[in-house]
Amino acid sequence: MRRTALTALCIAAAATFSLTGCLPGEDKSNEPFSGLSGGEIADKAVKATSDADSLRMKGEIQDDSAGGTINLDMALNKKGDCAGTIGMKDGKADLIKTGDTIYMKYDEAFLRAQGGGSSKEETDMIVDMLAGKWTKTSATAEDSKEMASFCDLDTVLADFEDTNSDAERGKTTTVDGTPAILLHEKDGKDRYTLSVATKGEPYLLRVVSKSAKEPGDMSFTDYNKPVPADAPKGKVIDLDKDFS
């Protein structure tokens, strides 16, 4: 924390409380990340988060190419396994990737939204065959590579590694019961608030983006926990065989 911010805090506190503990030179060892700038804390969070073997991402992001807001709840790891749901304005899909196989289950609204270029008869046929049913396809197929890469935690966090943060320290808070510190970053007119754990590893806990083009709010939990990427039981439609 900069000395100016510390002094301002002490002056405000002096109206009702003693200045004990606020005087210059006093031990501030209880302050989270004492002596570190916001940028230095952000760098620690990036490294800790990037070093995790697995995590869960939950929240919403704006993606105009997908037609609006995407709601995401996905656990993924560095082995390329993932499990969760992807929701859009029109419907949702469940996704599991384990090994070299991708399993997906679509609801009716999702399938109808994706069938915009098809006739009503064709769309009705696809809905009747697939809605609410698990399907599978090879993760190495050309049409599946983008989805497969999305399930790879290293790929998802790749943009994190090239950072030189100028974040400013904010107040302390809690995120789902975990003590945290807020960091504030600017990129032109865009504003970002990062929540970083202050106990244990300095994991990134939440990112709120106030951007005109890409607003979003994403939380990060379940660090290093197993991803429940078990193949669905019962009948599964093989898209590579039945629709090839």
C-alpha cells in the first residue's frame, strides 16, 4: 500500500479511533502482501493460477460471435479433461471430455438455435434424435479440435502468462468465504477488478470485466481438485458413426 493511502486511512480513522498501529514505521506485517504493489500481487496470482493442475470456472462472458452472453460452469485440468455446462441465450449444452472422446448433451432450444440454416423438417428431425441425449465424438476430429482445446487448462490460461500488470491495490474482502484482496486494472476505457486469495496460494478467485465489448464476471474455484470427467452411463449416440 502506498504511504499516501496509508496516511489517508489513518486520518479517517482518527476521528473515532486511536492512531495506534497506523503511525509511520509501525509493523504492518498483518497486511496482506505487505510491501508488494498491485502489479506484483497480480503477477503472483497469474503464476499460482497458471501452475494449478485443475480448477473450475463459473460465470458469464459476452461473446457477440455466439449471439450474446455465455454462461459457463466448467471444471478442467491440464490433462485436457473437462466437465460442465455451457449456456447461451437459446439453450444449453452439457460437456464432458475424457481422454480422446468428447461427450455432449444438448437441450431442444440449443439445437433449434444452431439449426438456423436448416429447414423446419431437418431441424425437427435433429431435435427428435438428439435433444436430451448424450452424444460422443472423437476429440481429434477436425470439427472437435476447438472444443478439445477449450478443455485444456494450459490453453485456456495461455493469455495469462504474458502479463506486465500495473494493477492498483484495493480493499480486502472475501470471495465465497476465502479472504482476498481486490486489484484494479485499466486498459483504455476498460476496467477490470481481480480478487486474489490472501491465504494459502495467491490464486485468482474472481475477475470482473467492465468492458464495452467483453463484459463478464468469472469466478475460479476447486483448485487442484479432480475433474468429474466420467463418461456418461447408458446409451450414447456415436456421431462419428451414425452421422458420418
